[in-house]
Amino acid sequence: MVLKNVTSIKNFVITGFPGLPSEYYGLMSVLLLLLYLGIVVGNGFVLAAIVFEKTLRKPTYWIFFHLAMTDVIFGTVTLPKIIIIYWWADAMTSSFVSCFTQMYFVHALSAVHSLMLMMMALDRFIAVLFPFRYPVVVTNKSITVACNLCWVLTFIRMMGIVFHALTLRYCNRNTILHCYCDHVSIVSLGCGEEVTYVRIVALGNAMVTLLVPLTVIILSYIFITIAALKMSQTQSRHKILSTCLPQLMVTCLYYVPRCFVYITNNLGLLTLRSDTRVVIAMMYSLIPAVVNPLIYCLKTKDIKETLTRRFKNKRIKILK
């Protein structure tokens, strides 16, 4: 792709939450810092548990590992900058290169997360419908290869979206009404006739990134539910549904608000104010990253049993 960028602006100004009064900047920075610490500590715990606990080194938990990794990196890419902005007003300025780099990681990580959720659904689909083939098809090696391919291919694909946005001219406006640099916010500042085309290409890419994994996930869980309901043994049915429940919760936290924003923005069913859009975007980007580790630990049998066993062993050692 030949870049035709004749950019005249040198930096962008990130406002954070639009319309937030300055007297709340300190409180907001503290809340965001706590949110970031929750993401790092919670997901870091999941990462450490899977790495150091031999009983958790299974294909399903390696998918959890990659999901937690995307959450930690995404939080690190987005939150420190906005926290600093609310501490020091001078930090609102972001260089042209830094903003595009952040945009690249934001969309690449979101796409990887979506693919990991799809893999999680396929893992359960194979386990329930093809239980005898599962140990052969789904192994630690196959899952590792698949997850690594998701990372590599997605990061390569997202380069095209970034380079396409770089072909636009950015002339006068440079204020981003968001907490981080994303494609919609940046491209809306472009000037020239090609802005519409860049938006359409990015929308098509976003729809593929969102809808293809979501379709696979929905179909997988439909087949899993049907198979579980057909089982004669209540215990087996309960085990399958209880195993899939935390995964469904994680998936809904990620997709439901995201789909709402895409539908309202692109189908014109509802016009969202800029501050409302930013709040919803921050919710679907960061809240699942905080809640997911709790769901893994409280709703996943193996992790819960591992934590209980570790706690009992430490308690016995203390009593001795």
C-alpha cells in the first residue's frame, strides 16, 4: 500500500470522558487506578495459577491463559495514559505515532480476545459432542499452536487497518473525545473524500472480527445445550451446563454491550451522545477484564478446587 499521508497536525489531544468536570479528575484517576490494579492482579493470578499449578495445564485453561493475557495487555495499553491525563493536564497531548500505535494494539487485542472466546466455545463443543475424539484433537500442543496463530495473524491483519487510516490527511482537528485512541475517533478527524471509504473498510473488518466468532460461539453453545438436554443422566447434564456457564458469562460480558454500540452507531436505531458512547466503550473494554478472573475462580471447578486445596494446606501448616 502506497501511503499518501500529508498530515499537517503533529499530535492528538485525548480528552478522556467528555464533559467530566475538572473537580472530579482526582476521583476518576483513583477509580481508574483501582480498575487497572484489579485487572493486573486478578488476571495475573489466573496466569500464575495456570503456569505453576500442574493440574491446570490443560487445553481449556491455556485458552483462559491467553484470554487473561489479552486483558492484562489491553489494560496496560489504555489505562496508564488516561490515569496520567487526569493527574496532569499537560499529559493530554499524545504524539501522532503514539496514538496510532495505541489504536493498533487496542483493535488487535480486541480481535484476539474475540477469537479466544470462539476457541473456548469450540473446545466445549468438541468435548461434549465428540468426547472420544477430544483427547486426540484438543491437546496442549494443538491449542498452543491455534492460540499463537490467532495472535500472529490478527496482528498482521490489523496492520492493514492502521496503514489505511494513515493514508488520510489530518488537517485541523486533533481532539479525540475518548479515553484512548481508537479507529473511529481518529478517522473522524480526517479530511478529504477518502474518509468515507476508510470508514467502510474498517466497518467491514470490524463486522468480520465481531460477527464470525460470535456466530460460531452461538451455534456451538446451541448444539451443546441440545446435546446436554438429550442426556438421560442428570449428573452429566448438570456437569456440562455448569462447565459452560462461566464461559457464557464471560462471552456475554464481552459481546452484548459491544453489539449494542455497533448496532446503534451503524444502523441509526439510536443516536448516542459522545460521553455515553465513551462510557459504554470503557465498560465493555475493561469491566469484563476485572470480572473474568472472579468468574474463572468461582465458577470453574478445577480452579476452585485448586484454590481450596492450596488454602487448606496453608491453613494446616499455620496450625502446626
